[in-house]
Amino acid sequence: MKLKPLPYDLTVCKISDIGDLPLSSPFFFIGKTDEELSLVCDTEYVPSVTAARDDGWKAFRIEGILDFSLMGILSKISGILADNKIGIFAVSTYNTDYILVKSENFDKALNCLKDSGYEIIA
């Protein structure tokens, strides 16, 4: 399986207004529930007003389009990282999964996954 590091410094935050979405950001992901509105975006594009924010994330994506019948992909990756004491924040889209890791652990995470047979692509 191929993993592609993304070039963005990311922030995970809570916002209170959907009008604050950084539509010009090259990468953003929103999650809305009955309790909160969460945003992951390029740190340069974080709205000026947030309810909470956590900077210092980097991400990689699982390359390709993942069929919904595939099982255990995210579980295997998160297990490898957990075994190496690396926490994650994961987001999923229709096509694939994105795994965020704190910046200080990013290289270690990629090395652990490479040692476990994943291909890291540029």
C-alpha cells in the first residue's frame, strides 16, 4: 500500500460559524455534528476566530481509491503507530483516508510504516 505525505502544516480546530470556512485553503476537511463544527485546514488559513485549536499536525494519505468492502486498512496503520507511541487524528473521505500525526512524530511515523512494508511516495 502506498502512502503520500502532504506538504501542509495543519491545524485541527473548532469553529462556530460555517461562514468561517477557509474555502481558498488548498486542504480542508469539515465535520459537523449536533455538538460541534470541526475543521482541519492548512495552518495559514485558520479562521481568525476559533473556539479551540491545536496546531502542529502533518498528514499523509492512503493513495488510490479505497473500496468500501476493504477492511482493516486504518486499523492496521493506527495499530503500527500506536505500538510506536505515536498518536493520530484520522479523517476519511469518500475515496480514501488521511492520517494526521503531530509534526514532531511525522518522520518517525513514516519510518515505522515503511519498516512495516508501506511504500512512501513523493
